[in-house]
Amino acid sequence: MDAAELRAAFAIARKELQVARRYPLQLVNEVLQPLYQFLLPSLLLGATFLVGGRAIGLEAVTGTADLAGYLFLGTIVGGLVGAAFWEMAFGLKREMDAGTLEPAWLTPTRPETFVFGRAIAALLIAGAASAALIGIGLAFFGASVGGGLLLALPALAVAAASMIGIGYLVASVVLLIREPNFFVDATNFLFAVISGVAFPVLVLPVFIQPIAYILPTTYAVDLLRVYALGTRPLLDPAVEWAALFLLAGLTIWLGRAAFRRTERRMRVRGTLGQH
Amino acid sequence: MTARGDGLAVEAAGLLKEFEKGRRTLLQRLRREPDRRERFRAVDGIDLAVGRGEIFGVLGPNGAGKTTTMKMLATLLEPTAGSARVLGLDIVRDAREVRRRMGAVLSDGRSLYWKLTARENLEYFAALYHVPAAEQRDRIARVLAAVKLDDRADDYVERYSTGMRQRLVLARALLPDPELLLLDEPTVGLDPQSARDLRDRVRELQEQGRTVLLTTHYMEEADQLCDRIAIVDHGKVVALDTPAALKRTIGATEVVHLEIAAEDGAPPNGGFLGRLERAGQVAHREQREGTLAVTVHAESAREFVPAAFDAARAEGAAIRHVEVVPVTLEDVFISLTGRALRE
Amino acid sequence: MSATSLLADVHAFGAAALKEWRLLRRYPTLFVGFLFWPIALPLAYVFQARGYAGDSQAALDAFAARAGTTEVAGFLFLGWAAYMWISMILWGPGTALRTEQVRGSLEALFMTPVSRLVILFGPLLSQVVWAVWMFGIVAATLALVFGVDIALASALRALVVIGVAVPALYGLGALFASVVLRYGEVSALVQGVRGLLTVFCGMSFPIVVLPEWGRAVAMALPPTYLIGDLRRVLLAGAGLAELLPSLAVLLALGVLLCGLAVVAFRRTERYARRGGSLAQY
């Protein structure tokens, strides 16, 4: 990616943030929605299983009784997944339908840069929302996330990179189908859930668990919890780090290839301007 | 008349675009069933040669293939067959380079970000056009001045009128300081004043040495603006020349519209039409309630009209309405295709 | 109101519902969604509950003591079925008027002589089919996948509970529609209300785990009674007699909410006519 292309990517990110700034309520929702749609119902469900005020069941499975910490950390990765599916991919489709993508593809900037540029903005917003949520978790819900969290930040960075690959992959599908809402909604949900964002991967049925092991986010969320809460790792952490890097590389490579193929199909079919 | 200027801005040879109707289901794809979808040709072998510095018009009714042709030249659409070069570059092989040197207006104000100001929109696109950072500010100021939006640059686009949005879309296309501009129906949806303003901007662009290729279905626009025009219908070029030369193909300089009825109110008889045909060239006739509307191409209306009245008197018909207008490109289109531009 | 105009309104009701149904049919992926979400969403919570229980009998006993049942899957599926029904109401008919306003067709609608009740409650009718479908899917999943035994008598009692809840939920939906039409900002409002309901109505938990002030809020919301009564009838074998006090409150809330909805709607319409906002947003 040359300097001009990188500048274009940052301009795309800047534009996204400028537009987002004009919808302040949506930005607030980035923090509130995970809270009331996932965190609070999950915490209250967890509270139903407490024995003497302790999450002994969770502790037996994962090695930590810090219910709030467990869930809030999961939300960070959930936010990354959401950024890939909704902002990078679905957001691009929304631009296409609105008619603002066509003039952008008339410029020398490569179409794949648009996914990358959106990713920068989406990950920034997701990052800010996650930081706010961790703060809320620490302040109001008794999460006791240790300083070990900082050790896991590189894992988050690699996970973020892999989500860009996922963003490319999802975008390559979404740009070609007419009503992508259900597809994005359902795959986003499944991706997050199977990665262990909401519950330990080990409680999944045996035939679904292998899928979890090929998702980069599974390792990201596990390493996050290992370092911040001292949970039992799914695999040897060294293996998890390796898997995370490998899968990140794979998803980025696959994603870009799929996206380029979709772009070519759109130029042949002429579907860029249709809505 | 051939293209002027050295070198060609646009050359197209046998440009063809075919689309399939409908979509294939996932099952059909997985089973690798043969593609039996109906195909239709939006562009059916178009040849073009646009000289540098020209304003070249592509005139035709809706569905003629104008937009599809423009999209191919703008590298948004891959041709099914044929080839084209824009500023000497192949539109498929060198697509990115083409986009660097060309500006296009293929859509209206809906392609802008309404939640951003005009300046913010242009800053975004300047980066996309790879305008060097050092030049960005000046370039944006220049394009805003060119479309006379400099005093409204920091207003949100949602507050702009339709005409202003269309001018901003033109400003956006000027960001790469393009040698060639593609304008697809640039004045559609604009009020007459805004449309006139936009045409003035287009003339100014030519004065700056740029080449403009525009499509329109407004014959007056093509007539007033363009050095040369290609008339397209059903994906093919049916005529290509200067507006004056095209109008001369009619073999008349004036068009007379008549409304005639028989004196007793019934439609006129065949004898009257025969007399008319001896005095001028009947291009079009249409039966309306009790009257016959006739369009005649005449060398001189001054000679034809009295002859028409004489014919009417002789055949017991009455001329209810006479209108004399100069020959237009619409008349050229009708003579070539038998249909009106605005059907 | 004459007999002919009443008949005309009934006919208009049907037409409104049919129009909503036809619009829905143009989005086939919505149908797949109606098969996927009623199973996937609660299933995720069932797995979560397994994570919380681990293999600790003490944890499971704690759940049973608080929830009043050992059927974790049944408890969660019923709660989420109710959440999805409410979501459908708020997201569909609740925003139907606002959608018409944005589309530009609201003005045309208001220019017809049809009763305002038809405009307000018509779209809600088409939701009935989906509600029946969704509850059916949930019942089938519980019976076939989790082996939850649902006796016919319990099922019928559950239908009574749902029927009693209809005025309250539809009143809520209609009230929502008026507020949304007046104030716009669909997303923030819908998410806010959805959030409120998710947190306070016991979708995924028994309301006893809420702090005291939370329980007070819960007792003012119709879905709380719907979910609680459904769980008591289908999982704890409660009879209708035991539920009478709760059903009475639900019915009363229904009357109140429908009344409020009509008042709010009339006010909104008057405001819109005065300010000309029917045609713009």
C-alpha cells in the first residue's frame, strides 16, 4: 500500500468518524447496547446460579469466579466482531445502496482500501466503547480485571487485524446479495457466540467445538481472560498465540482474495449502481 | 466532419455490453447448471472517436445505452466485447490510471454525504483521487470557485438545493484536474435556471482545454452545447456529426406543424394529404379527435404555408392550427428511428 | 358510528393487515430469521447457563430455588419467546407509522376517511401470525430437543395467558408508535425501550435476583406478568385460578395502555396537522 493509498484509507476513516459524530445517540448506543442487550441479562442469569454470592459453577469450568470480569472481557472481543460485520461489511453495502459508493469507485483508490479505511474507524469506535465498558464493569459491577490485561493487548491487536480479514470476507458476500441483514446478523451472532464471548467454549456441543478452534477470536478472548483474570487456558498459551497469528494471516489473505473477486464480478455485472 | 485537436480523448471500437436477466439461484450454481437466462444487449457495438478539447454529446432516449456506455468508459463496468481507450489508456488493462486522469459525474446529489459539509465531502474525495496533500487546499478552493459554491462550502449538503448539489457533484469530478470529463445526464431534475448555470460551467471547462463527453436526452442541450453529437438508439450509434450537419440531413430548414379538420368537422380526406406531400415532406401524422396533426419538413415555410392553405380550401378542409419551428435534433431522431426522443 | 362505516373500518383493518403481510413477503430472508432466532438466541443463553452451573449441584439448586423450576432450557426459551414477541411488536407496528412518514406515504394515509384505530392497530394484526409461528417453534424445540413435557391442558392455559397479554402488549406497541411518530429518533428509542424491557422483565432470569427497586419497576411492566405466568403454567403446572391476581393486573394494564395509546395518537395527529409534520421528518 503506497503513501497515497494509505492517505486515502485515513480519509475514509476520517469521513466515517465525521459522519458518526453527527449521530451522537448512536455513539452512546455503542456502549449502552452491549450493556442492556447482553451484559445485564447475562449477569442477572449468572446471579441466579450464585451460591453464597460466588459463581462456583463458572469457577469450576473456567478457573475464575469473577462473573462480571469474565463477561465484560468477552464484550471487548464481541465489539471487534461486530465492527467487522456491521461497520466494515454491512456499512459498505449501505453506502452502495445509498449511492455514495459509486463515485468513490470512480477514483484511483482501490476498492479494498474502503474496507480497510472503514476498519480503522470501526476499530477506533469499538476500542473506545470497550474501554468505557471495562470502566463501567470495574466501577459498578465488581469486575476485578488485573493489570495482566495489558499483557493481552497485543492479542487484541492481532485479533483486530484478523477481523479486518473477516470484514473483507463478509463484505465480499454482502455486496453481492440483495438483503444482507439476516446474513450479517446471524453470522455475527454465531461468530461471537462460538468464539466464547458469552460462555466457555467447553460447554458447546462436541461437534461444534472444532469450529471454535478455527476462529481467531476464540484465542483472543481466551488469552484476554487468561492474562486479566487468571482463567485456565483452552490450550497451551504459546500454541494459542501461534494459532492467533496464523489465523489472522489466513483470514486477511483469504478475505482480500474474496473481496477482489467480488469487485470484479460487480464490474462485470454492473451491480455497483443498483439499489 | 472529423474530430479536432491532436490525439483522441476517447476511442471506442465495437463496444458491446450484454446483461443477463434475473439471477441464478444458489442451487443452480451448485449444480453447475447451464446459464439459460435471457440476455439483452444494452450496448450493441458502439464506435466513438472524441477529439481532445471537444464537447461531445451522446443523445438518445431512455434505455438507449448511454449510461451503460459511460459506465464502461468510466471503468465501472467491464465490456462484454469490443475495446475502448480513454486518453490513450485501455479501459480494462489500465483502469486505475484512467481513473486518475478522468473525472465523471454519473449520479446526482444522492451520491454526496449529506451529513458532511461541501468542503468535508471534497476533502474526502481529494484524498481518494490521490491529490497530493500539499495541493489539496488550493485544489478544493479552485473547484469550489469553478462551480460558484465557495461561499457555501462550509454548509451541510443536506441544506443545499438540488442545483447546488449537482454543482458540488461537478466540483468533485474536477478534483483530479481531469483532462476528460464524463457527464451522464448532468441536468436531469434541475430547474431551467440551474440547468443553464450548469451548461455555462461546462462551456467554461472546454475553454480551460478539457474534453467533455456528455449524455443527454434533451435535444436542446445537445444542440446548444455540443461540437459533435452521436445519436444512439437501442445500443447503437445511428448518426454522428455536428448538430448543424445532422439537421441538414432532414433536407429542410423549417418544420411546420399543422392541425387540420374537414369543414364538416370530420378528418380530412386523402386528397388533401396528397397535395401536402407535393408541397413538402410529411414526416409524421397523427389522428386526434376529429383532427389530423401533421408535421412537414419544408425548405421554406413562407412558400409551404400558403400552399397548404390552398390545398385545404380545394379539398374542403380547414387548418385549425399552424406552427413554424426550426428543425431540431428531435426531428432528426424521428426521421432516423420513427420514434420521438421522449416516448 | 353507522353500520356501513363500521363495516368499512373492519374491511380497512383487513386491508391494512394484508398490506403489511404483502410487504413482509417481499423480504424472504425475514422468514428464515423467524426460524433461526427463536432457537438460536435462547439456545445461547442455555449454553451460558451450563457454563454458570458447571457440574455443581449446588449451583443448579440455587437456580431452582430462585427460578421455581429445574427446567433451565424451558425457563430461558419462554422468557426469550416473550422478548421476541415484544420486539416484533415494537420494531414492526411500533415503527410502521414512522416508516410511512419517512417513506412519504403517511400523508396519503391520513387523508383517507378510515378510522384512526385502523391506522394505529391495523399493522399489529399481521403480527399475530408471526407470534403464533414463533411460540410454536419454541414449543417444538423444547419438546423435541430438551424433552420438556408440555401437557395439552398447560398449553391451553398458556394460550389464555397470551390472550390476556395481547391488549397490554399491543397497547404498548400503539403507544410507542405515537411517541415515535411525534419525536422521531426511532433507533435510540426502540433500543432504549427494548433495553428497559430486557433488563427488568426477567427475560433471562427470575425477577427475585433484581434489587428491590428493580423489582418495583418490573411489577409495573406488562411483559413481567406475561413471562412469569407462562413459566408458572408450563413449567410449574400452575392452574388459572392461581394466576387470577396476576392476569387481572395484566388486563388492567392492557386497558390503560390502549386508552393511553389512543389519546397519544389523537394528540400526535393534532400536533402534526398544526405543524405540517405529517409529510416531513
